[in-house]
Amino acid sequence: MKNLVVIYHAPASWMEQAQHASPEEMQNGMEQWMEWAGKCGDALVDFGTPLAGGQKLSKSGSSPSDKNVAGYSILQAEDMQGAKALLEGHPHLEWTAGCEIEVHESMPPPT
């Protein structure tokens, strides 16, 4: 089994709007995510968390990230196809236009 890092992208406008969601809207959103998590079962290694305030670091210093990363999760699957199957119907893709999911295989460090 492989670990796959799932990165959730969302437009800046949506991320701003989400910060002002009502408790009912937040609960409804979480119910959809928990339903997805239940479908994944043990394949969901780390539910993850929302992310904010990203910084891009370089030799010359730091600046705000130019990526709108909304959060992450970690899945376990046989391969990328298995991870894609687990992400079918994910609620993040239904929130607003421009929401995307990016998946990366976690590779072992070189020896």
C-alpha cells in the first residue's frame, strides 16, 4: 500500500467566504466530509485539517504563497487509480467553481 497526499485547492473568494460561514453551514459541510471519510474507512490515514496563511520560502526570503491551498488529507491505496476511486464524489469538488483536488504519491526517501 502507498500513502498519497491529497491537497485541496479553492479560489481565494471561496476561502474568504468560508471564514464567515454560519455554524449551520459549517456543520452541513462537515457532515458531507464525514460521510466521505466513512466511505474511505481505513484507507483514510489522516483526515487532515484546513490550511491557511501559507508562506513561500526561498534563499532570498519569504512571501505569501501564490497557491490557494484549503487543506490536506492522507490516503492509503494500492496506486493512484485506487486513490482516485476513493476521491470520487468528494464534497470539496461540489463547493464552488474552481475547487480542485491534487494527489501526490508519497515516495520513500532515497537511500
